[in-house]
Amino acid sequence: MLYILGVAMIQQFSLKARLKRFVEKGKYATTKELQQQHDMKMYIPLDPSKLTAEQKKAALNSLMHLVETCNRRIKSRFCANGSKQRRMPSYKKEDAASPTVLNEGVMLTSAIDAHEGTDVAIIDVPGAFLHACPFTVKEIIMLLKGQVAETLVHVSPKLYHPFIMYDSRGGYSKSK
């Protein structure tokens, strides 16, 4: 069982690696994911120059990965790196738990279904996580960098382009 889980998890690639591996399919998946989040009004762009030092320090980095599904489709997975939140004194693990199934539950159920010869169907609920119960946190500031920021600008140039910052070399600026 552990071998199967290891193989399934190794099919995830960082956004940078996807440029080399998946090219157009990866760009399409990334754009589709960010378009969906834009359409659901998940982001309110903020002017970085108007954030306090505390807000900048607490800003979460974004993570974008690509997954190759069993039918060879490329799907994008976007989330925030919550490691900063876990270091906060007020952090409670139960408040940050994802409303998703555990991998162990999926593997055990799959093993039982296979043993019993049960018919199984796979479905995808678009943006399922985005429809989950709202967070108890009033504000989460997320830093979108590099390819993620660039793709979001392509989704809605008028809305997001004014908030793009560049470093002295012309690249996207990093958090300070």
C-alpha cells in the first residue's frame, strides 16, 4: 500500500518544472485554475506599498503544482504555503485542517473495492475546495510570484497588472 501512495505522489511537478515537461498542456491547466479562482472572486489585489511591515511578514507564499492524471490530463493544484501560519502562537491544528479526504482513506477504500470487484467511478468537482466552509480568518494575504503572477495578469490584465512589482533586474520582486 505504501508503494502505491509513493508512486501517486511522485507525479506532482512544480510550476517551473512543468514548463519543461508539459509546455502547452501545463500552461492551459495553470490558466484554467487561476481563471476559476478569478471567476469565483477569490482574490482582491493589494498594493504592496500600502501594506504594513507586519502584513508583509505574514503574507503566505503561493504554491502551484501540476499533476498528470491517469488519463494523461494535466491538472493544476494551487494553494498557499501555510508554514507561517503554523508558527503563530494562536495556531490551532483543527482550525487549519482541510475539508478533504485522507490519502489513507482513499487507499483503503480502493483496496476494499478492488478485492470485492466493486464498480468505481471517478468524478471531479471543479473548485470543490473553494466551495468549502469559509475560513474563520478574516484576512489572508498571499504573495503570488513569477509564473503564477504572470498567468493571473493574463486572466485579467486590467485588474491585476497594476499590482505587479519587478525587482531591479526586471524579474518579479520577491517578498521582503
